[in-house]
Amino acid sequence: MSGGFFDYDQYRINGIIDAVEGVLDKHEHPGADDDGWNPLAGSTPETVEAFQQGLHTLRQAAIYAQRFDWFLSGDDGEEAFLRRLKNDLDLLEKK
């Protein structure tokens, strides 16, 4: 089993990512979910853009937290840490 330095708390970032994605999806596709709750309803485009930028930053934070965890837990050495970090960040940018 890999990691554990942060007691796997880095996965909480993914929960936040999922929640923000849900809010943005509801805003971009109103009526797709008929519960009527849309926290971004009436928000300016600047606010929506800030959510989108923040989502990207959260995705980066999740990558860093995971790579730090594996390095600090001794699962990855320095070379693997740097290689995996670069690879994960490159994959994120391609999405």
C-alpha cells in the first residue's frame, strides 16, 4: 500500500473537486437536475470564471498532495517523484 504520510487526507481535495464540478455543471446545464438548487444562479461571468480557475488550481493541489505523500512515505524516490509530478501535471494540462 502506498502513501499514508497525510493519513490519506489528500483525497479530501478530490471531494472538493467533485463538489465544485457539480456546481459548475449545474450552472452550465440548468434544468439537468430538477432539485432547483443552483448556487451560481445570477452570478457574474467573472465569478464563474473564478470557480473554473479555482477548480484547475484544486486539481493541481490534488496532484501535488498525492506526489508529496508518496515521496514523504518513501514510496517514491526523488527521481520518481519529479517524473510522476511532471507527468501528472502534463496530463492535467492536456485535458
